[in-house]
Amino acid sequence: MAWKKAKDEALTILRQRAKRCDPITYSELASKISAAQMEPHDPRLAHFLGEISTGEHEGGRPLITALVVHKHDLQPGKGFFDLSRSLGYSFIDEIEFWSEQLDRLRAQWK
């Protein structure tokens, strides 16, 4: 139950950010989720974000977790791109793919 509540909290935060196309760091997102405590480098956070992306993908929406970025380079982690490929996306240039996802988010949530 806490896991689902945490995902609902994260989706609310990410959808608010998507409306402004405003990325959020892993650490900031983790700190804003009260239903489940996770650290930014916690493997559960990667799994958690993967579940959110999978749900969005299955709903025909862009990968909202494209908004979640590292503090040091303001880009998503390797797991985002690995998951994207596992969901059937095909791309060579990761930054270009990420940029396209951000554009799709902007159009979806404006």
C-alpha cells in the first residue's frame, strides 16, 4: 500500500513538473516522497521509477521519469535509457531521445 501511495505522490510531483517542463533531481524527488523512504542511490528508487515509466508507457504517455535527473549533469541516469530500450524504444543518441521525451512531455502536460 505504501508503495502505491509513494508512486501516486511521485506522479503528482512529476506531472506538476511536466506542466513547466521543469526537471527534478533524484535526491529532490526522493526527499518529497513521504509514503516510502528512499535515498537517491537506493536501487529501490530505480525500480520505483521504472514502474512509473512502464505505467506511463502502457498508458500511451511519454516517459515522465525523463524529468528525473542527476544533480551533477542534469541528465537522467543510465537506467532511464536501459528501461526505455526494454520498453521498445530504439535510439542511438541518448541525449536526442531524452530531448524528444521532454518535448513529448511538454506537449502532453501543457
